[in-house]
Amino acid sequence: MKNIIIILFSTLLISSCKKLDVPDPTDGTPVFTAVLELDGSTKTLEAGVDDYYMFTEFELDTNEVYVYAGRLQKENCQDSCGEKLTIKIRDAAQGNSNIEESLIAGNNYFYYSENNNDIIGWTYDTVFNYNVVFNAGASDFVPNPISPIFSWDMGTGVDIIGDSVAVVYPSLDNASPVTLTLKTNTNNGDSCVSKQTQNIRLNSSERCSTAIVLDADSTMALLIAEATGAVPFSYVWSNGTTFQTNVFQGNEHTVTVTDKNGCVSTAFIHGDSSPGAVPTICTARFDYSVTKGIAQIDSLPIFANDPLHLSRVTVEYTDGENITYSSANGDNSNAFFKIISVEEYDKNENGQRVKKLVLAINCTLYNPIYGERKLVAEEVVFGVAYP
């Protein structure tokens, strides 16, 4: 099953720096913060701590697309400025600033790519599996059973023990027959073995089953084949009888039942009996339920050449050695950038309006010489300026 989601997004540039005055940390918790997981190591940048400031800016690029940006970095530094985080978000349209349409809480944004091969959506290919629960709760025991044992033959060569078991099937194709075996003893030393075999139909509500029960009201110790499925049924017992009932003679009996639709099921019993006494038998019965689950979701990006790179984002991290890693330099087709909330904030020192954003980020940053770094941030509080 494939669902196609298509969203148009973009690329970016950046310009002049405008420092956003931030309260000193002694006034309270820092407003703008970034707690980053970089390759498993935690990095924390906070405006107002260790000379860090929230710089905000915007630019109208050569394609007449506004770029809204912010940088958490140290103030008044030259060559060695320590670590820095930069985020750039391109406008959703060309021309005039569309800040309200460009920064929308709850939206996920695609990353800008320098190869001009923008992702405009994904094709999702979902692989399902089917969880089947088998339950032997409908089985009947001999009076005063001692430690009844349920075992399941799923056709794998290894039996599973338990009165209820779960098996995952990769498809709805009819599965191998399943046999439930019930073994039990009584206080008087009698024993019983009963089996029920069903052809498992995962893709149909039309099922069939057979169980052998004892007609306790009969003076002849009659066995009855109780069948479910589509009537009429045909019966074949191990002693050749072709009726629904059979006389208990000896210790073991097997019956095969075929319903109107050709669904076949079998049952077996081994019961102890003494001359003149009602034989001791038990009856194995089971049913099953099917629940659809997701085994795997494969996502394949849909590419398009969008020269304006609208609504695209770029994330850059500069380490203490002044080496910059950018999301724009590689493949971020399966990454995400989500705006959790947007609100108006104080103007920056140049009188420009500022939006305060809460972001969730998961992407890969690249440097052509030093390779890649994985960045994860569950909550980044950031600022960007706009006209």
C-alpha cells in the first residue's frame, strides 16, 4: 500500500548580523537555548551564558526570496569563537515577506540541498505482518485433571507449549495446518490424549474445525464428531465409519471432516476405559484471532528541481576548531525539522522584528573534508528576524 505526500519546500542564503539582547542569566532561565546531541555527545549553547548571544537576521536573496536566520554564538570574538549553531529558513513564497505562512507551528520542513535536487515528498511503502493468537480455552478436560499440557505443532518442527500462543505470519496466505495436542491424567491413574488439527485461514472468515466428544448419555459410549464450518459435512473415522457418531472401541480414534467448501479438519483421542465403565476422554479445541501489524515502513524520497527552494531549512554547526558542518552538503532525505511553536518576541538591537521558535531537529551535517556528524535536538529555542 502506497501513500504519496507532496509538499513544496526550498533552499537558502544569509546576510548581516543583528544581535538580539537577551536578559542576563541571573534574571532567570536563559530564553534561547540549544541542547544538541552530536554523535552521542551532549552540547549545550545558551544565550547569556559564557558570552553567547542570540543573533537574528534576515536577507532578501537574488531570487527575491526572504531568508530568516538566527545564530547562537559568542559575542566580540575574532578567529576562535567556539561552537556555533546557525539555522536558516527560507520564505514559503517569492517576493514580499510571508512570515506567517513560512513559520507554522506543527509543520515539518524539508532540508535545503546544494545539488538543487530538492525533496518535495516521500513515497511510503508499508510492509505488514499478521499476529495470530491461538487459544485452547475451549478444550474439555477429564474430571480432576492433573497438570494438563497443551502443545502446538505449527509445522516448524518445534512444538510450542502453552494454552495460548502467538505467532507472527508475514502474509495472509493460508498457513500450514496447526495441531493442538492436549495431554492429561486423573487421580485414578487414567490418562487422555486429544488432538485437533485445523487448516489455518488467515484471509477468510470461513473456518472449519472438528472435536471428538463423548455422548455421556449413551449406554454404548458413543463418540460424536462436533464440526464447525459450512454444512453439509462428510465424516471418515479411522475404523471406516462415515457417520457423525462412532462407538468407542479400543483406545484410539481419529476422524476427518470435510465441509461443503472443502475445508478439512481432523481430531484424535486416546482415552482409557475399563470394561463396563465410561471411558476417560478429553477434547482438544482451539480458535484463533488475527491482528494486522506493521513490519516495516520504507520511505523513498520524491525529488524535483525547485530553483527557489521555498520553505527549505539549513542547519549548520561550527565546532571549537572552527570547522563547519552543514545539512546542505549531503543527503537528509529521511531527516526532519519541525516547528513546535512560534511566538512574537522583542525586537533586536537594529529594530527588526523577531520570532521566537521552538524546534525539534534530527539531521546529518556534512563537511567535505571531515565527513559527517549526526545531530539530534528534541527542543531548540531559537530566534529569527524578519522585516
